Amino acid sequence: MRTSFVLTLCAALSLALPLAALAQSSIGSVNGEVVADLAAGRVVIAVVKDGILVGTLENPIEVHTRPPTPVLLSSERLGVYLGPVNWWSPPGQDQIAALNQELPRLRTYAVAMPPHLGQSRGGDQPSGIEIIGQSLQQRLNQLAESLHGPLNLPAGEPFAQLIVVDYFPNYGPEVWQLSYKLDQEEQSDNFWTSGIQRPTYLQFYPPEKGQPRTLVEFDYPAANAPPSLLDLLRRQDPRVQRVVDSDPRMREVAQHFLDGSSNKVRVSDATQFLRAALDAIAAPHARETIGILHPDTGFSWILAPPPEKPIHHGNRPPGAPSLQPH
């Protein structure tokens, strides 16, 4: 029995949803479904001496899971989207949305970006982070209009998240988490309207004065998420400890993360450590990515994601998990 969105995700990451709101379009019919494949897994960010490393690790719960993938938003910033990412109409296999591809183009109403992502120029002028957040909210709202059955998300559970990482001259590195919650209201018997609330903005880096500078980690979905990489280091988990013991430099990197002094780690050493550590804790067949945002040269891949292939969901077998109302 499916009692929540998260439990359904743990069973399967294809969300079958009513298509009534898209009945007037060429995407599908009233009797069709919307299928959304999730970008699910872990994001690990290491702000080190000469760059920002962003590693992602897929949580391959189901065959159509997508790995969380850093997307370049500008020369100074990138985003990692977590949640329903590729939206389809199964009857004709028409793609409705591919949010990873759309992210760089969503800020169409923004005439100019402020000096750096996290601060406003004052008054009613939105900050750069608000422009990004509102743009994605608008797109998610367009998609949520097609959801007319109750999803029953647990209290506080976001519908989607966006992790934003940037580095601005004369300011430094930032890490933000934007969370999007779903609002639903029943209009008539088993017919619901759906919308996306304004995002909440939480800044995770730089830390407050006196707080440790160490790994910043996020998991989606958060329910039943495994221990963080930092927690595994603290516990001396055997998988991670083998990486620590493999080389004196790896032991030094791990100690800096534990001590809260990651800004003393060289990016080359941090890269070797993060790649080995993600390999050690990855589930079988889980896909990984690692990229670096350098203050001088911008973004570059260390471990690029595999090219996305066309997704063919085929016919859903009888009894396949679904969020369609019963």
C-alpha cells in the first residue's frame, strides 16, 4: 500500500499522474498519464583551498532514476536539481519537460543579474538567488497544473530541490539549498488542484563565524537517507576508512574535513579523496559525477555524466507502482 510520495519513490521512481490539465494540448489525452523520472541521490560539496568540488551519487532505486547532475547556470555558478526531472506523456512518449536542459534558460525575465548570487541590490529588486528560485517555481507550477490526484507528501517533504553553488570574485564561495513544496486542494470528488509554493532559501556556505568548514551534503529523497560521508568518516566506516588508510595525503584530507578546515586542502588531493570515497559507498551500478568550479577558470568536469539516451518507458505492467488515485 502506498501511503506517501517518499514511500512510492522507494518502490519506483516513475510517477504516474493524471493528465487532465494537458487535455487541450498535443501532449496527450484526458485518459493519459504524466510520468516523471526523478533525479535522486546525494550531492557532496567540498569548498577547498583553490576551488569547489561538487560530487553527485545516484540513488538507483528504479531503472529510470536519473543521476543528480551539475548544470552550469553561468560562468560563476552551477545548479544540481533534485526531484521530478524528465516529464513524459506515455501514450506517445512525448517529452513534456527536461528540467536539467531547461535550467540555464529559465531566467528569461531577468534583464541583469546582481553582482553575486546571494545579495540583493536593495529595495524590491530581487537578488540573483531569488531570480533563479522564482524562475524554477514558475516552470514547476506549469507542470504541477497537470496533477489532479492527491500525492500525500509527508509533512515538510519538498516536491523538488535545487542546490546552487557559486564563486564570485571579491566575495568567495556560496552554497544554497532551494526547496519547493507542493500545495494541493480538493475541488470536487477526487479532483485536486496543485501548485508549487515559493521556494525556501537556506545558505549552507560560507558557515557562520567560528563554525567548521567541511563537507556540505544533501540527499533526495531525505527519508531513509544513508549516513553522510562526513558521518562515515567520523564512524571510521570500513569502506571509507580504506580510502583514508590508502595514502598519507588521503589521511590528511580526511582529517581536515573532520577538523572543519577544508579550506586548507588542495583541490588535487580533495579530488582524489572524493572520487575514491564516492566509489567506496556507491550502490551497485550507481552513476557518479564530479566537477570543479575554479575561481579563475570556471567549471570543468572531472567525471562527466554519461550522455542521456532517449527513454522508452513502454507499457506499464499490471500492478506497477503509481500515484494515480484509486
